[in-house]
Amino acid sequence: MDQAKSNGVRRSLPSFLAAALLAAVLAATAAFTGGAAEAQGPPGLYVSPSGDDRHDGSSPATALRTISAAMSRARPGFTIYVGAGTYHEHVVTQTGGTPGAEIIVNGSNGRAIIDGSTLSWHRASDQNQALVELKHPFVKLVGLTIQNSKDTGVLLAADDLTVEDCAIVATQLHAISTDTSFQTNRHSSTGTMIKNIVLKNNMVDQASLGGDSQAISLIADGFDSRAG
């Protein structure tokens, strides 16, 4: 039994008090060490308009400058945190996630803007050219604003993709489209349909400004398109 010594007399310390004391000591130790016993969150990469692609992107203080640089470093299970601001770039996935370990691109509730107005593309010339091209599976876009594409906004060219809470604005062709090589109803297509596509709570405004196209052109083997 636990013992305590007071005034030269050894007295028994009730076991429930000993347990409480031990718990308090452990809690204080965990607080002092920064909660070392807590589970670590998923790995992340940070992007900011004031960042630098020579950084490692592992924290806001060492943020990358471009989403493309983060894409080249991302691995399954990574979240790319894109800070508020405007990014004039063409974003193409470099690798995919895996089941239960998506690569997530988080756009700061729409405050991160991918803008195609400065890209030297011919207007409305290629629906398979998009500001964001998802060419690898298990990738999720959340809360991005994608605007001023001279062709398509978001291209779907792999299985198991999610586009959620995004705004796709002012595209010359489709806002969201399946790559035509996966549209099995297209002449000379040799591909197979993509599958497991989720489009949830997105906003499309001013699509198809440049010609014969649709707001959303989706051909897939199993998809979920909904608001809310």
C-alpha cells in the first residue's frame, strides 16, 4: 500500500488519493511537454502569396509561393493549406492519394483564388485544358475560388475525386468537365469512364462564355452531385 510520512509518523495514504495525485502529476507533465501523448494531425503543406518555393512548406512561416510547388511535394494523406490571396497559375496534380488518405487542397473558405487571366492560352480552344487538372485519384478540392479560365475551370481525369464548396467563375468553356479521353461516347475514344466522383455544394457562375460548352460536363461511372 502507498505510504506517506508526516511528523515522523508513517501513515497510510488512501489508494484513491494516490491515484488522483498520480493523475495530476501526469497531466502536468503532459502540459509541460506540449501534450506529447496526443495524436499528431495529418501532414500539411502551406502556401501563401508571400511564400517562397525554396521553402519546405511545413509551416505558415515557411510557406511555399505556389500551389504547383505544393502539389509536387504532396503525398497521400497530405493537406495543402492555401492561404488567402490570388494565385496566377495552372495547377496539375503530380501524384494521387490512396483510400482513406486523400490529398486535400484547402482554399481558406474561398479566399484562395486561382486566376487564369494572365495565362497565354487561346480562348475557348481546348476543353481538356483547365486551371486545375485532377489527373490522379483520391484528390479533394475544398473551398477554392477558380476564376477567369480561358478554357475549363476544373478537369476530372481520374477516379475518386471530390470538388466541394468551390466557386468556379467566368470560364470560357466548362466550369467542371470530364477529360474527353474518358468520355466513352466520344468518337475515337479508347479510354474507360472515370468513377466515384463527388461534386458537392459548389457554385458556378458565368460558365461557357466562349462557345459551345456546359456549366458541368460530367460523364462518370458513379457520381454524386448535390448542394448541401
